Amino acid sequence: MMTKKSEQNKLALAFSVGAVVSANIIGGIIVGYLLDRWLNTAPWMIVTGLILGTIFAFIGVYRIMSQLEE
């Protein structure tokens, strides 16, 4: 039987998935945009930032899901 505290911890982890995904993807796009403006390479750094942000978002979701299984 799960305690109320552990249920709350798992619920908090589950809700953090959205924050992790959006922060990584939006952060990658913003960094890519700034690099494009600085290096004048539009749109390649935005695309790279989007791809890297998505990869790191999946890594973050995997880490959260592995904590939920414990």
C-alpha cells in the first residue's frame, strides 16, 4: 500500500513532465535563434536547437518515468 506522501511525490513528478518538455524545446529554439542572429546562419541553429531540445526533452521524460516506477 502506498502512503499519501509517496502518491503526492509521484503526482508532482508526473506533472513536471510538461514543464520539462516545454522548457527543453523552447530553450533550444531560443538559443538557436540567438546563435542564428549572432552567426548569421538562419535557420540552421534554430533547427539544431529544436532537435537538441527535443532529444533532451525525451531524456528528461525518461528520467522522470524511471523515478515514477520506483
